[in-house]
Amino acid sequence: MNPTPRDEHAPYDSDALLHGWLSDSPQNPSSTRYVRVDAAAIADADLGIIQHATLVLERTESGVVVSYSGTTQALPDPFLDPSIPVLTLSHHILMPALVNAHTHLDLTHIGPLSHEPDDGFVQWVNTIRTNRATDEDHIKRCVRLGIEYSLAGGVIAVGDIAGAPNGRLTESPARTLASSPLMGVSYLEFFGIGKSAPHAVERISSYLRDHAPELMRSLEATGIRFGLQPHATNTIDLGVYRWVALAAKARGLPVSTHLGETPEEREFIASASGPQRDMLEELGVWDDSILRSIGGGKHPIEHLEPALKIHPMLVAHVNDATDHGIEILAEARASVAYCPRASAYFGAATHFGPHRYRDMVEAGVNVCLGTDSIVNLDTPDRISTLDDMRLLWSQGDHDTIRLIAMGTRHGAFALGLDPDRFSLKTDAHPAGIIAVECAGSEVHTNPWAGAMRSKSAPTWVFRAT
């Protein structure tokens, strides 16, 4: 499927069920101050699962506040007032809006592509390089399509990678996100290894001095922040990583990178050989300066440790993790954006065994969920970490609170957002609320299982942005 990028000037229509209530002015004395939502359950990282549940939302000058969150049976008398409108969602669970901590929205126009893990990662990268948008107007339209698909999936916050088409820096994804309802971080991606490493430092230094300040001013109050994305350990020299970490720390910028993603990466870092080296040689950037930091048998996480210690990073995937590597991530206060469907797409478990996200959480690592791009997803109509939660649940992870936290609060923390905006507890100011339909009769016995078995997209109850 190859979706058509939407008109970049088209508005994002609100499909929130409470849109009319939200549109009323809180200063209007005739307006209804409260609204009540009855549902099969509330699913929240702070509250767990509350069955036969009710949320009471209050519209205030500072936004929507949760005035009650609990069982319908225990609803306080003031909220039984018949003048309060009631929205009944008896076959749905209510959840906070979701966070997608690692995604590539500028690839949305490509759509899902089939891939055989035996084809290798480098061949897949070449496919992406061939098909990605390179014209700035096209990039904007692709990102807007990605925003539309994210909203269709109940996602309100993203860690989006502003890709580098033909190695060129582009602000188009950040500026496009800033005009959307989404919040989060736009990470500017770049490469720099071997012959290209000195130029990368010069280019990013110049960008941070001459261009980034204006971009960051334009992003103020939009909910989107600017960050840096040195691509990956097989395309970024360790010296460049160190420089980026120091520069980001001095400026208070978030940093993200790909780490521990593929067997090709492990081979390259450990022995300076394999398809990743072949690719660098074909691109004409290989030189023996690279051997100063790779080829010594280290694991990718161990290789990156000096930079991780300088500035906490959001590291994507980490399909490949050793015990020592997990210790490094915990000590460095790194966050891990695990992308379950991407890992399955590339057959990561075949190479590395099951993803060790449970061990990471146990060690104190902040693990959140990402989707990677729509290219590796099985939902051509949406880009949503809800479907990654469903995959993990189907694989036997029935730790409900952990799954919800990974898709909400943990992702918010990783992106520098307030985790309490991704909660439905009383007095919270949620960034949004979604309703997820429960499949079959489980709505009455185990609504969370019903929501995890369901294939349907979530519905917006309300969106704060």
C-alpha cells in the first residue's frame, strides 16, 4: 500500500467525542462545567484496571481536569446531578492518549513493505534510501500524513526522526509537527564516520550556531522541541558521539540514536567487518581512522558507553543487549524505545533471543514504546503503540501496568514531557483520552484482555491540543 500524502494545508479535523463540550467557553455560565464518561473500564499506569468505571471531567480555564476517576458505583453524589451530560461507552476501556517515542513520520508515504529477515538490514536500508521523499514540500506532506495516522492511532506525543535525505539536514519535519496537535521532540538526523566525521562536527556546530536558535524560537509554545539524532553506532564515529553529547548537554538538547538494532551492527562494532563496512566503503567514507574505536570485540552498548555517560540519551530498539549492556544503560540514565513490531519484522529474536525489556525495567532503565516507521507495521491505516502493546500481550506479557506505562508515562519521561499528563488519576490534566473497543464477551469479565484482542483503532474522547 502506498498512501497519498495529504494536502499540507488541510486542517486536522477533531473527531473527539466531547468536541462540542470542549468548544464551549468555560466563562459562559450556561455552559456545562462537567461531563461524565461511563465505560467498561479505565486502564491507567497509576490506577491499574478499574472495571465498571466512570471519569468525570471538568472544563477549567487551564484545561480539562479529571475530577473523579473510579468505579461508577462509588461516584460521589454531586456527580449524579442529572444536568451533567453522560457519555456511555459500555464496550470500551478509557486510556490516556499514547506516546510513540521512536518513529519516522517522513517515511509514511512508502506504506507497509514486506521484508524477509534473511534479506539483511543493509538491503532494506537501500530500499528506504531509494523510496524516501527528498523534496522539502514532499517531506512536509509525508510528515503530515504521519501525523494523521498517529492521531488515528490515539497517539498525542512522538519522538520523530527528521531524516537526512541524501545526507541533507532538514527542518521541515519539526516545523510541520509544530503546526499539528502533536507534542514531543523532532530529532534532527545526521551521519558522520570515517572521512565524513570532521565535516559532520563542523556542519552540526555551524547549524547549532546559525540556524537552531531561530528554529527553537519558532517552536516555543508549540509542544515540539528540537533534538539531535546521530544516526547509529555504525554510521557515527565515537568521537562525533562524544562531541554531540557535550554540545547537547551544554544547550539542554535531547539526544536520540539507534543502538543494538541488528546483527550487522554487532559484527561491525566487534570486528570492523561485514555488510555495514561494505556499505561505508561503497559510499566512499571508509578510512582506517574508524579502527581507532571499533574492531576490538566490544558490544555496541559498550562501544557507546563513553558518550552515554556524558548526556542521557533515548536509544531506539536495543534488540541486542547483554547483562553488562543493561547495567551501562541503567547507570547512564538512558531511556530505551523498544519497537516490538519492528523487532518482529526484522526477526530480531532469531538473532538475539527475546527482547530483554523486562530485564531492563527490572534494572531501572526507563523503557518506552515506539513503532519505527509504517514500513514495518501491519496497520496501514494508523501508526500506534497500542498495537505494539497488543503484540506484547499476545506474546504473554500480561503485566498490564507495565504495558500501559511503556505506552504512556515512560514515553513521556523519555521525551522530556510531564508524565502526569498521561494519567487519568483524579486531579490530572491529561493531554488526551482515548477509548479502545473490547472484543467479544470479555468486556464484562476482562475488559483489558478484550481491548488487547481487539484489532480496532482507538477513538478520541478528547484531545487537549
